[in-house]
Amino acid sequence: MDNNGQLTFSDDPLLNESSEIFQLISEGKFREAIKKTDHVMGVNPEYPGAVEAYRTAKFWFNREKEMRKLPEGKSTADFLMEEWASFDDYASLKEMKNSSAYKSAMRYIFFRAAEHYKLAFQSNQETDSRFDLLTNLGECFLRLREYKYAVETLEFARSSYRSSSRLLFILGESYFHMDDLPKCLLYYREAFAVDPAEVDLSLVEAVPVKEIIKAINESGRNFRDINEWIPVFGFITDIFYVRRNLNKHQVESLKREVFNLENSIARLGLDEIEATNILPRMLNKYLWLLDYYEHQNTNPENTGQIRSRLLALDSELFSDYFRKPQHKRHF
């Protein structure tokens, strides 16, 4: 006790043991963590964090034997990522995602996964999926908050192999944490353009994307899939204001996609349209073309036609948008 009669850290005989438990989990020493947690709970069954630590250590200890059977590299890394998804669900169910044990396990699992993905890449394992190895490695770095390494890994993958929606959104998230907002917005916008379904909203901390989600929730409309509407609201709120100039091939590809979507929507009834993601995807494609004809290759006729079609598809959304003064776009 101090002079005022308040409890101090020195009065807590289990504090050091509790800290050691979390350290053991972060080092992957799950058997030792279980033993030490048993002792803490024997002294005080309700000691803060003890139950979460026991459940965490037990979960991963039960998987050690299977993991040791796997070859080093991609197989072990994939196993860790798959089991983490199961653990994440378990942690949500037990309401322990904010616990020190959960965070300690995350550091260990993703550090190990990253090491094995690097080994797989360096030793030319699964040469037909090297891009996937790098993308998975980038996600590990993101979860470990090693944003510089995430950017270096994924920019290399993007320039040397190809791109994907998942890669782009991880890049966007990493650039946000590195205080590079233009690149954050650019990559996020492009990620949602490729495939909104591949964006894992549980990983999103970028404030601009959260602002878009807030705008969607405050719109009063019940959207079937919020991921699909993020690029649409990102455009009309002018949050996704950073653009990359489109080349001729990209413009022609957008036109073909719009044509195909129009044919599909013409064959569907209203209920069928609402049960799919056709409408937000078509709106997003039209918005890319609208931006192109307004700011890159000015064409008033095409601009007018696209505006009319957008109003016909969703008058509630676009009547308000077209009444507002439009901001200058940045490319």
C-alpha cells in the first residue's frame, strides 16, 4: 500500500507471473504458458486475463503436434493462417479479441507465418503461386504492423507479377499507416474496383474508408452488401478523390463490362436485382467512365448520357449528388 491506502503493483503477487504468461504465448511456449496459468488460476480463479490466457495457450498447444508434421515453408505458413482464422472466430465467440493473450498470440502466429512465407518464396516453393506467397506475406506484415515491409513486399509483387483486389487494399491500408494518404486512397479505390468482395473490412483501420462506411450507414438505406457500395459512396462523398489516368485499353474494358452488366440487368426482375450485386457494380463502372469523360478526355455528350443513366438507376442517390458543386479531381 502507499500512503493513501491505495493498492500498488507491488501488492499484486501475481503480476509478474501474469506478464510472464503473455511473454510465453508471444514466444510460442504454450505448454509453459498453460502451466503458469494453472498456477495463477489456482491462487485466484478470477485473476484478470487468466481465463483468456489459458484458452489461448490451450488452443495453440493442441495444434503444435500437427504443425510439427508439416514441412517448412508454405505448408506451415498456410496452416498457421488457416488456424488463425479459426482462432479468430473462437476469440470472437469468447469475447477475448481485446485481451493481452489474443494480441500476444497474434504476434507469434503472424511472425512465424511471415518467416515461413519468406522461406517458401526464397526457396522457390510453389513457383506457380509466388504472387500468392507475397500477398500472404504482405498481410502478415500488416497484421504485425510492419507497414514498411508490407509496402515493400506488395509493391514488388505488383510490379513483378500482377495485382489483385486483396493486394491493393492491403497496400492502401499500409500506406494509410505510413501517412501517405494519396496512395492510400488510390489503392483502396482500385481495390474496390477490381473486386469488393476481396476486401476484408475487419482489417480496415484507414479513417477515410471508415468515413465512407459511416456515410453508408447514415444513408438510411438497407444495402445487401456494404462492400459493394463502398466505391459508389467513396465517389459521391468525394473521399476517393485520388485518380490514376486510364489508358485506352482500360476504358474499352470498362465499356465492355458496363455493356455486359446492362444485358444482365435487363433480364432480371427487381427482386432478382436486389438479390445480387449487379447494381452497385454497374454504378461503380459508370462512375469510372463519368470521371474519365469529365476530367481526362472531356466529352459532354458521353458525360450527359452517363449522368442520365445513373439517375435512372438510382435517382435518390444521384439527384443529390449532381446538385452539389463538383470538386476538382486529382490524378
